[in-house]
Amino acid sequence: LSGLAVSFRVVNSLATIGGETNLSFTGAGEVRVVASQEGNSNWLAAVEVTNVFTVSKVAATVSLTNLNHVYDGGSKAAEVSTVPAGRTVVLGYEVDGEWSDKVLPARAGSYPVRATIQEAMYQGVATGTLVIAKADQTLAFPPIANQFITNTVVLQATASSGLAVEFTNRTANAVITGGTNLSFTDNGECIIVAMQDGGENYNPADPITNVFTVSKAAAD
């Protein structure tokens, strides 16, 4: 009624007033703005009026990509993008039943992922699953030369995974002892197969078969 200029002030720290009337916000929550007029020689001070309202964070879109990997011994991470771009996001993974934004998955398996915007003005979250598939592996099993029945062969094969290789005998004229020591009980064709059944991080390897002939030794 007086026509005198009204002044404004913010009671808490979630907003600021610039240029006497321009209200902007620094975070989400309840904001209290007080309007006052102190009066002059002709008018008494007006009773202050307080407006209370809630400021909410702006909803942003969060997207997860790069969720599929193959085991190679290294840690794996998802990639994240936001709209608006450039928002600060914390990525968390559930590894061994515990959530962490510092421990990245490395072993083959499926890992829940959560991306959360952590800013004063924006909010948003995305969830997904990061999958590390088992890696393939190959075997190296050099050919075995023809043998005399009196010989003993130490079987040797390697897997690209570094896992132990097992051997099996497919014929009745040979015996494997101690896992790798091959000896013979009769002459004829001998078939030895090298196998690796895989493990936590590797698929089974394709087996390799060596076929050779066992002969009786010539008598002096």
C-alpha cells in the first residue's frame, strides 16, 4: 500500500538473491524467502512475509554401455553417459556380494552395475549388468613319435590358459601313471588324447589326439 520498495532475503543456504530480486538455487531442499519493508518517516515497518517452498533436483538421463567383455585377467568397467552431458556419476559394482565404487570386476561372471549422479542440482540413476564371458583356450600337444614297447614316454602338453592338461588313453596297449607317464603293454596303434576341461575363467579347450604305433623291440 505504501508503494515503498520491498527487500528480500533468503533464510537458509540453498538459494541466493542477486540484483535484489533474482532468486537462484544452489541445492535441493526447503527454501525460505522473507519479504520485508522497514518503513520510513510516514509509514511503519510492514509485517514480514515468509514464503516456504521446495526446490527439487533436475532429472537427468543416465545411460550405461560397454557392458559385455571377455576374460583376459584385467579389470573391466562399464561406460556411462548423461543427458545433460558431463554430469558427475559414481559407478558401483556388486562383487562377491558387496557393492563398491572402488573394486572393479575381473573374473568371469555377471555383475550388477549402478550409475548414480552425485551433484547438487541434478539427479539420475541407471542400473545394468556387466558380463565377463569365459575366455577360449587352446592346447599344444606335440606329435608323439612311434615307440618301442619297452619305452616310457613323459607326456607333455600346455594350455594357453596356463591350466593343467590331462591325458587319457584310448587304446588297451598303453597305461598312463602319475598323470603323465606313458608305458606300453603290447604293440599296435596307440591313441592318446590331451584335454583341458576349463575352469572359472576359461571354456573347455578342444582336445588334441596323438596317434602313433608301438612296436616290439628287436632282440639282439
